[in-house]
Amino acid sequence: MEYPQIEKYEYKSPSYELKKRENINKNIEKHLNIRRFVLSDDNKCFKSIKDNKDEISLIFTGDLLCLENMIEKYSKKDGGYDFSLCFKYVKPIFEKADFICGNLETVISQTASYRGEILTHEGPYYCNAPYEYLEALSLCGFDMLTTANNHTIDAGVRGMVDTINNVKDIGIIQTGTFLKKEDKFVIVDICGIKVGFTAFSTSYNKMQPNLNRQGRINLLNTYTQNRAQSVFDKMKERGAEITVCFPHWGKEYTSEITQRQYSMAENLSNIGYDFIVGSHAHVIQKFEKINDKPVLFSLGNLISHLNTFADSNFSEYTLLYNLKLRKENGEIKSKIEFIPCKIVKNYKGIPFTVLPIVESLGLTEEKVLMLKNTYEDVSKLLENNEIILNTNIEVSSNSIDDLRKNEDKDINEVLNILKDKKKTISKNRSVKINIPELKENDNFNYYKEEKEGIYEIYDDYAVLHSFLSMSSVVKLSKNVDGKPVYYVNNDIEKNDSTRLVYLGKQTNIIGKEAFKNFTNLESVRFFDEVIKIEENAFENCIKMSGLWLPESLKCIEKNVFLNCENLLSIKIPPSVTSIDKDAFVGCNNLTIYCEKGSYADKFENENRICVKYMPLITKKDNNISLNKEIVGTMNGPNDKHPATIISTCYILGTPLPYYAKCKNQPSKYIKYRAFDGTLESIVKLLGSKMPEIDKEELEKKYKAFKRKYKSKKKFKI
């Protein structure tokens, strides 16, 4: 496969080992023979090979995921994979429609590691599925796939190029990411009605800084109001009679709509997009009309492995969005119906599949039991009494005949291509240790055991004392018994199970030897609150290949990454002002990525470590007119004051940060550098924006931090 000049678009490539897979059998001709659309002679649109019709049916699906559980379950005895059973029960519906489109929320790259081979390498998440997953999407009837989502560049430009070429080679229409500077949309002539499609994303798993400006502009389709307007205008100029926008937006695993989603929906509908169909939440979100334009905020997942999160909300439910368009007297009339579905495990032996509630597909007693409450729950999630949930739609008669024949067969005959899954005794998922005796400390109160570990609870904060979990992915608590977890410590000597750790959002310090001898740890998800990493924190983390340190970090102590022999890259932000000369002993293949002239740049020159330059400050807000540099954004406390000062004392000798809610950014708290740690400097900086402050409360919070960091800095009031 040919690649564009990757260095032309990237500051750095992801830190994973390139793969050579010999057993991928691409039968391109088989897929091209079933394609329903071809590129027009003038290369300006895709055109249906069917005759024109007065009425057409389009189906949009939810997110198409393929994570490690699915990859494992659908692996074949003789090598390779077969995912066709995932879509066995929706295929008859797809074959009756004139156009099928879904959001491909994974990379499809044969040169990168699959999800499961690694869980992450640099960003917080990583997705890459086998080529056979794409084949299954083709064979079940997908005509178009969008690729504008947060996983677009999980495997870098190389992985993105693999994905685009694989999709196009198999004959499926694609938009959302691009190989060069080109139109950010496609026009599809569906049986005589020209429909324009575009797909925008709002995030890329913190991987977009790896791309330079040319890469971000040419290869991605990141939402801005100006770009959305420009794309709409060009689609109309190209002859689009109907326009559809697929925004990838919002928060995951919640049915709540963010203010930004509402704002984007308002903008898109004002621009003139006829239909707005969102994704990313992995659950169904509400349907409503905004400026008389239909907006569905999320369809949920069409397929996933159902490892639901604790805070997930009905993530097993999904929808097929059935849009019918009809030409009448020169106008196009539309009708929207939704087909409720549920993702189920082990239905007739199939590991994961999606079951639609469609009467003509046959509602057996077993199926009815598995689909119990689906109709009612989906109705509640959509929050709209005017919607139509249709369970009595036409399906392909040929497909339903084949389906019923297979239903009568022994399911083992269908599944005999899959690997035998040997039953093994599961590992003990937690380490049992005795809770330590209570400390004699004025501020210490008690120990509290959570599923991931034991915490020390103090008057104003909590500390992780022991890391107990043996799960492959572990999320540490943000708060325990209402106390923020500021410090991550650990007295467990070894962990060979955990592969990915999410720190709590209020963690300030990663303590001494916190993750020492975590021999399978691939990465840690930092938030912009961590200011210090103490000695030997990641010693012997031999599976770690790449890290992006947070923009709040100040100090990296001695032997933090001792003998992390496979650590290939680390991004060090300009906020770092102290790195011990022995921080990277044993990291023989390391390249430091930093900004030119930063402390990290000087450090590598003195210590002869390979360095490459790239911009690393990603969060800026041009709406704030104060003179001091904005160094990050975060969700702040909700307080009755128009602005709230929270004392979070830095390590000795560094400034005291604070958070201010600004008038022109009412939903965000913006973090600034103060002149020093005194209240006077904060007042001087904020000027007239300074609210009334409860000084006793402020001093109390400061003292809590002062105890924690053992700081001697004076706090003047």
C-alpha cells in the first residue's frame, strides 16, 4: 500500500511496532460485485446502479466498534477472523433499503497492532480492528462509512491511510478523513435523489497534536462553524437536493446532552442541513427538532462487546434510523422511523449480535425474552412522543428465507469456524491484604477499601495507599467518601495484569514507586492536575512504549522511568521545570518530544537524549483578554460566587494556581499563572472580576494543601 509523505503531515508517528500480517486474504472482487454505487463519469458523485425511484429508503446506524472481546471471540481456528454473525439479523433489513451508512469507529490497519494486542500506546484510547471486520460490514450491506471520530488517528497518519484505502478498495463510499486536500463531503445519487453527506469530529483522543497544521487541515474534518457553512455551500453548488451531517460529539455513556452539542445543532440547523445524526455517546440520546430540522443526538452502538461502564445508561440499546425520501411535484418529502434493536451476548451461541424488533424476522420465545423492555426503554431515551418506532417493516424475502433455515440448524454448525474457547480457571481479580493499623496523625481519620485499592482518608483529602485491582484496565477514584484523591501511592510490590490506568481527575502527585514493577502497564491516562512524579514511579514498566505527560506537570524526580526499556517516546510539556538527570536511566531507545527552548530541550542536550520538536500546549482560549498565559481548562467547582478561588499549593518554590469563572466563558473554569502564591497577586490579576471570598474557607483549603505538600510558603490574607 502506498502512503503519502507521512512526515509532511506529522510531527511524530505513534509509538507502536509496525506489523507484517501474512494471512490476510483480500477477495476484493467478491465485494466489488455486490456494490450498489459507482463513481460517476465526471467523478463528482456516486450513482446508484438501480433505476430511479419516486421513494427511497436510507438507513443510518450507530457506532461500529470492534474491541478486544469481539476480536478474540470471532477469531478462526485456521487464522484470521469472521465477524459476519454480528450482523446476521439486521442484514435482511439492510438489503431491502436503498442506502446504508454507519460510523466506523475504529482504525482498519494491517500495519498497526490490533486492539487487544495493545490497549493503548500514547493516547487514552486505542482502536484498530482486523480487515475481516470491514469485510463483514461490506457483506451485510453497508454502502458508506464515515471515519470522522475520536479514533481517526489512533494509529497515526499511516493507520488513517490504511483505513481509507481499505474502505475504498472494497468499494464502500467513505468520508470524514482524507488522503490530501479535497472536498470534505460526498454527493450520492440514490435512485434519482442527490444527497450530500459530511461528517465532523470534535476530538481525536489527544492525538491531533501529532499532526502539523497542514495535516490537521487537509486530512481531518474538525468541526468549526465556518467549515460547516463552507461544506454546506459546496454541497448545494454540486447539486445536493438533501444534506445530511454526521457530527461526532458529546460525552460518552450518558444520555445527557452537552451545551456544546446544543450549540452545534443550532448552528448546523441554521446553516440549513436537513438532517443531523450524531454519534460518540455509545448510548441512545434524545431526538428533537431544532429550527424545524430533525436532530438525533446519538444512535448508540450498532455493535459492541458490552463491557458497559458503571455509569453507562442502556448501552445495549441501539436504533436503525430509517429515513424515507419521496419526490412529489418537484419537492422532496421526508418521513423518519426508528427500528429499535438490542445488542445481545450468546444468542443461539453467537458471541455478540444485534437483534432488531421486527415482526417479520420472527419473534421466538427466546428472542422475546432477550428483547424484554427494549421498546419501552428506547422510547424513553428518545424523549419524544412524536417519533415512530416501527417494528413491522419490509425485509428482503431471500435473506429471511436463509435466516430461517439457519435458525433451524444446529448453531454449532455455524460456529465451527471459530476457535475452540478453552475453559480456564479465572485469575484471582484482586489481592487481599490486611488493612494497616490506624495511624496516629491529627489529620488522618481512617482507611477505606474500594474495588481498585485501599485509601487513606484525611480531613480534607484522600491518598491511595495500596493498589489492589488485577483488572487489565483500572480507573482510580476521583473522590473517596467526599474527599478528593490528591496523591497516588502504592505498597504492592508487583502487578503483571494491569495494562492501562486512568488516574483520578484531581490527582496532583504520583508517589514514590507508585507503579513500580507493573510489568504489563502500557500507559497511564493523566489529567491536567498532576504536578509532580516522584522517584521510581514507573520503574520496570517494560511494556510502556509512549507517554504524553500533562500540561500541568512541574517536576520529574530521580529514576522515574528506570529500565523502561521499550519506552520509545515521551512528550514533555513546557510546564516542566525540573527533571532529575537520572529520570530516564535504562530507556535506551527514547526520543523526547518537546518545544524548542523549553526546559526539556535543555535537559536532553545536557544528557544526550534524542529530541524532536513539536508544539505541546493544546488548550487555548482567545476569548479571555487577561495578560497572563492560559495554561489549561478544566471543570471547576460549582459555587454561588461568579468566580471561585481554590487553593492548591504547589510543591515548594512553585506558584499557587487558582481557578476563575469568566463572564464570557460561563461553562468553563480557566486556570492562570499567578505572580506568586499570595491572595494580593490574585486580586491584582483578576482586578474587577474578583468576587467576594469566604476567607476562612479559603484559608482552610490552603492549609489542607499545605499539610499535604509540607510547604513552608506563607499565605497572606
